[in-house]
Amino acid sequence: MKRLTLSFDNGPTDGTGAVLDALAQRAIKTSFFLVGKQLRAPGARALAERAKAEGHWIGNHTLSHDVPLGRADAPHGHHLREIEEMDVLLDGLNEDVPLFRPYAGKGILGPHVFTAESLDYLRRTRHTVVLWNSVPRDWEQPPNAWVARALADIEAQSWTTVVLHDKPNDAMKHLPAFLDTVMARRIEIRQEFPPDCLPMVAGESQWDASALVRAT
């Protein structure tokens, strides 16, 4: 049986409520990886609290989502501040084992994702690092094109972690139809993440993530 884990990045936004409605109508639990500058917007924390109350997992997706942690031109101290200050901002929303998803830039993984110092910080603070194996580019046009790409990824893998974005745009208008298609195909929707998307669990390394770390 194919497995699917859904996740939503870059919120909360004015579109988060509609996404939560679609998930609730189908009793689907997922994860929301939040950005600090979004969480500070009026009404945003209430949306995050609703997601938490409805059983979704809440994770850290950096404070500003401006520059990947491993970029050589990142401001001094950026790689730690983006994690640490966002964890503080998430107070009360964090999971018991805090979740962190790095900003990679259009979902492309590489040595720009982490510095050695940022991974060491995540290890010391016992974070679980959550990656992905499907980014169907729901920010591109036409707004329904992501659906076919996501379904193709699901068919090509045994367990797929899809990254979507809970934005107030036309792309998420196609989320209900996508979910109904997945359910009609009897794809198992799980809240947990596949091992190949978890380089670190509760601060313990699970596999060699050196390809994601900037060389010094």
C-alpha cells in the first residue's frame, strides 16, 4: 500500500483556515511548519492554535524564511537565530520533541541547507529534522498543475512526504479534490514521516546528512 504524509509550509496565512477545513472534513492529520514573520501577523497565532487543537503537528520553519542556513552570504549568526528565536516564538505550540524543517529554496536540497553549527545546535536541543521527497511546486501556474505532479510522486514512491503551502491562492482550491483522489485510490495517509526524510530524530543522527552541510 502506498503511504502519504502531508505537510504545509510557510504559514499561517489567510488561507490556513480553508486548508484546516478541508483536512477536518476528511479527518486527516498533518503537520504545519510555521514561519516567524507569518506567525506575528494579526490573527495568525489563532490559526496556529486551531491547527494544534485539531491534532496537527506544529514545527519550526525558520524565523524569516529569507536565506537558507548554509548560504555563505547569510548574515552573521543567522543560522542559529533563525532556529532559536522561532522556537521561542512557538512557545506553547511546539511538539514535545520539537520539529524543524529547514528552508532550502524551492525545495532543492544541497549543501546550502545547513551549517555544521546549525546541525549541532539542533542536536543539542534534541530537535527532529524533517525533510521531504515531493515538492509539487504549488506556487506555479496553472494553479491545479501541482495535483498531477504530487500524484505522480506518490505513485513512484512507497512513502511520500509532500510539501504544500497553505496560502490564500487558487492552488489550495484544488486541495479537496486532491485529497479525495488520494482517498479514492486507498493511499494510506499518515501523520508520521518516513525514515528517509528524518536525518535527525530527537537530536540523534539517523543517517549521514553531510551532503546538506556547507563545507568550511
